[in-house]
Amino acid sequence: MITIEALRKHVFSFPEVEEAPHFEKISFQVKKKIFVTYSHSNHIITLKLSLEEQDVFSSGKGNAIYPVPNAWGKQGWTVVDLSIVHEDLFHDAIATAYSNVAPKKLVQLVKKN
């Protein structure tokens, strides 16, 4: 199980990430662009992925990662159930979402590490 503390630790390992409220959720942003939201009520996150990435991440066994079941899902927003997702998959999905919204110069800093 991925805790909120582990989520924060991972997202703040990326450059220039900020936390802010987003309706009843917490958002994590880079340059005012959201790449992850966290819902306390059901312990899930939503990530901004491309449709191709969404397809790849949600094609694995189990039901830990799946498209948001509405129009947002058709824009790449993807649910990750933190109570059952494998830690490696979680890390890869977060890094992918960050790379999708961060400026290229920040993404290059991440890839160098």
C-alpha cells in the first residue's frame, strides 16, 4: 500500500513540484499544471497520461490502474488505486505523468538523475 507520505516523498523528488488544493482533492503541479491529484476519501490518485500511456499502464494484470470512467478518461486521466498498485508501477506512472506536463528543461534534469 502506498501512503500519502510516500506519494508526497515521490512527487517532491521532481523539480519545482507544488502541492495545492483541487476541489475536495490535493493536486501536485509543476508550473501550475496538474499531473497528479490525490483523493483522501478512496485513497486513489489520478494521473495525466497520454492515451497510449494510459493503455499501456492499464493493460497489466489486476485493476490497480484504469482510465477515469468519463470524458476525462478519454483525455488521458488515469486512476491508480494506491491500496493495491505495485510500487515500481506507481513510480513509473508518476514519472510519466510528470514528464507529460513539466517543461522539457525540467524533464531533462530528471532523466539525468
